[in-house]
Amino acid sequence: MRSYVSRRRLAITSPDPLAERVDRPAAASDDAYRAAGVDIAAGDALVDAIKPAADATRRSGVVGGLGGFGGLFDLKAAGFRDPILVAATDGVGTKLKVAIDAGRHDTVGIDLVAMCVNDLVVQGAEPLFFLDYYATAKLSVEVARAVVAGIAEGCREAGCALIGGETAEMPGLYAQGDYDLAGFAVGAAERGHLITGETVKAGDAVIGIASDGVHSNGFSLVRKIVADQDLGYGSPAPFDPTNSLGAALLQPTRIYVRPCLGLVRAGVAKAFAHITGGGLVENIPRALPAGLGCRLDARSWSPQPVFRWLRQAGNLSEQDMARTFNCGLGMITVVAPDNVDQALGLLSDAGETAWVVGDVRAAPADHPRVVIDNAAEAWAP
């Protein structure tokens, strides 16, 4: 398998490990690879198809063009003086199976970027560049182009450059028609300006920022509920009859980079929590100092209809919901009480819907760190 950074190449895995070392004329080699299930020409076509999308994400700090073995980035040219680098890697999970089964591949690339860059911004870091890994049994240029176009769209929204990636065609390892994605993002913050949560104290306000739906977590449970309900992804969504179930569930993860950086630069954010796997009850404590937790009132925000449907169709408890899904809040920030109005105003100006959803309180070791009041009422179908 060949890797790359600044120019996408087709990474070839042959069923015969000796095939890479056999010296033969190029045409014969191409024919042999094709017979083994790997199409080099398709990889070359993909490179040509996605180059404009990658070029469109170029930003200050990117050095040179495509074609090298490593992507270059100049932190000084990006405006940093004494930066701390922050890195994150993630995937999209079994939401990919929904995309594959629904035949819709244009949004999961946005999910991939969002899952990584949202994890950077919670630490106050500005996303700088992104790399992706796309692996499949047999390369479909059309499908891969749609996926990478989504990745480029996510990068544009997050303000980071797509500087490279890897395309791996691996017959025998993946089922026909399946593919997998992984992403890697690097950001930076000036030394002394990272968001660590260390200044959070009891009495601080907890602000929840609306999600766009399920985002990219809990899809093994979502898919089970869909199967148990004997639904197809092409059928109308039970919670949104104007949309197909596949399209509704594939609503991409919201990218919170710009609004959260606005809070950071205004000096009002003490902590952030990106609500991913583990839901509200496991992610919020990651942003709080030891000995502190929070109490939320579920009546203070409005979850999307998909969550009420999941709860009813899956016969899920409030605890199941809060440990699995974002329940309508994709990002949490903690601010001092005196900064609540300013924070809500900045978020509104950035196009976000946000609510004060609770407050920070002492959390003894033998008590839950996140308590959600009135969930049974607020999340009722």
C-alpha cells in the first residue's frame, strides 16, 4: 500500500503480496492488477475529479502545490506567533451503512470533517488542515468523488485546507459496495489561549447549541430501530414525511468552528463539550474540573422530532437517550453568569440557536456528574 499526503494516490493491496515485486511491463501490470480487482485507471480518474475540490479549500499557511510526498503548512504565514498544535482523528461509524444503503454519499464527508474539527475547537484551536482516508473493495469514481466533495465542503465551512489523503482499493477486505472513512485534522492556538475548563466554577451557566439531528453517533442503535420497524431508507421519514428516511438521517453533523471561535476570541467561553459518542452524560464531564458537574433542565431546549421518534420506536429510556444521542444539543459551552447575554448574542449573530440549559454544581464522587431534569416530559413522543 502506498501512502501520500499532498497528492491523492490509489493505494493498491493485491491478494498476492508478491505481485508488488514482480517486474513486468506497465500494460501487463495494469491488466494483472485489474484482474486482481484493482483499477489503477479509476484511481487516476478520481485524482483528476477531486483536485478542484481540494484546491478550493486552500487557505493562508498552505505551502506549495500538490504532488509531493508530504503536505507543508507555514504556521507563521497563518498568523501564529507561539502556537500549540492540537490534533484530532475520527470517523463516521455505521452512519456509512445508511449512506451506502440509501445510495446517498454527498454528506458523510461533511460528517467526517465535523467530527474532527469540532473536537479541535472545544480546546480553542483554529483548524488548519485536514487529511482523509477512503478505503473500499472496488473504487467507484462517482461515489468517491461525492464523498470527497463533501469533505471539501466541510473543510470550507471549517476554514481548513484539505491538503491530502489516501484512497485504498482493497478487494477481499471490504464487502462489495462498502467503504470506510477516517479523518485527521490539525489546528493551533496561541500558547496561553487554550480552553481547558480549569476556570469553571459552581454557578457558571451551561449553554447548549442546537444540533442538526443525530449527527454521527448512535447509528448502530438507529439502524436497529429502522430494521425493527421494517422501514426502508427510501420511505418517508416517520418524523418528517416531507423527506425520505435516508435523507433525514443523513443530515450532516453541524460544524461549530466559527461560532465557537467567536466565543473564544471574545473571551467569554470557559469550556466546551462536543456531544458525540456517550451523549450528554459522558461528554459534558470531560470539560469540567474534578468535583464539578451540572444540572440540566430538558424543558429548556427543543430537540428535533427524530429524537422523540427514536425514543418511542426504540422503547428507549431517558438514560438510554442521554447516553447515546446528543438529544438536540450538539455543542455545550460554559460561561460566567455575567457573560450569558453576550454569549447568546454572539451565537445568534453566527446563525446558531442556543439556550441556557442548566448550571454548574458541585458533584460529589458518589453522585452523577450530569443530572437532567424533566426529560420524560420534554422528550415524550
